[in-house]
Amino acid sequence: MSVDPITCHILDTTSGSPASDVLCQIFLISSSAEDQTTFDLPVGSTPKPFAMNKTDKDGRIKKWILDPQLESSQKADVGVTENTWSTLKPGIYRVKFYTGKYFSELKDPQRTFFPFVEITFMVQDPPDNHYHIPLLLSNHSYTTYRGS
């Protein structure tokens, strides 16, 4: 199975195991990687995710489920053709991890300081073929890096 141009995974560092069944969303914030001002979105404007999925038993999302209501221009902005995300377009992206629900549903529930984690990153022009966003997570801290 091939993977989408942007993938992610979550490792729960409190248990040393993958965080499975965590809802994640992916957004295109700006189709211009050069326009740094897009971080200051107008008041009241909320970006809409173009895809989402839940992490698998290994804590990974290899394929995103595209929003069925995406318009053709939105599909073109992110590189979707024939309902397959095969081409990565430059821009500013964000992955939102719903971590609060994950911690509350553990066998031994834990309180968390982070109800969700948002990682915003830039895909330069020309983009590499693949970007991987790892999240190392505990209930009171997290870290990330550019994976391969």
C-alpha cells in the first residue's frame, strides 16, 4: 500500500507504546509557502480540514480520508486527483491531534494538559515527495520533529 504525501504517528512516551485510535485532521492553511503572514488568519476565519483519520494500532496514519465535500479547486490546491492524494503541493499545513480524548479513554485514564496538539509546518517549493510528522506525547508534554 502506498502512503499519502504527508503521514504522521504518535508515540505515547508515558507507556512507550503507540497511541492508537487518535483522531487527527489535516489542514491546508495557505497554498503559498512563501507567505508567512498567513499565520495571522483574519478574525473569525477558521480553516477547514481537507482530510482526517484515526491512528492505527501502530499509532500511524498512512492514508487520510478526504472530506467528500471538497470542491475541485480545493482538491487541486492539495494535489488530489481522482480522489487520491498523490501529489504534494507547497504550502503551510497543520495537523491537529485530538489527544485529550485519547488520554481520557485509556484503561487507566490520565488527566492531560493538552486537549489537542496542533503542528503547523511548511512544505517548500519544490516539495520533497513525502513529509512525516511524528508526535512524541505524554499527558504533560510533547515534542515533534521532521521525520522521514
